[in-house]
Amino acid sequence: MNSIKSVSDYEQMFKLSERHSLSIARSHTETRGDTVFETQWLDERNEQDLLVARFRAWSNQSTQPPYRKQTGWERFSINGDLLDREILYSKRTNNEWLH
């Protein structure tokens, strides 16, 4: 169930400037109860190779029904201020599972 993306996937998802680059600083995966938590920290660098921002991207997915999933990312300034955030939650396409 590895949902961790490649650097190029993140560059597209974050709509990064072509003059900026991303590198994975660290990643962590752990299971607690019936949920797998995956987190990656990425460094954004400008064309002079200076650190300009950091991203945290994550995925939390249950391994048992109803298999709920949350994915998201946050962009932080180098001072630690939150600049942008996106969080997505899984959603069923229909209600056939209801009794």
C-alpha cells in the first residue's frame, strides 16, 4: 500500500516553478492500530540552490473496512510559517454500502 510519490510527482502536484527543485529530506512510515501513516519532508531550492521552503506530504490509510484515506501537503517558509495547504479525504462514489 505504498502511496509515497516520486519527486517529479510532487513537483507537478505542488506546481513548482521549473527553476526550482525538490529533494526528499526524510520520510517515515508507521502503522498504529489499523492505520498506516506515511510522511515525507521535502526541501524546495531555487536556481541558486538556496533553500526557499519546505513541504510536508502525508497519507493516512486504514487497512480495514471502510478503508478511509486522508492525503495532504503543507508548504512552510524557511522560518516555519505555513504558506499553503491541501487536504483530501476519501469519498465513496455511491451509497450502495449503506444498509
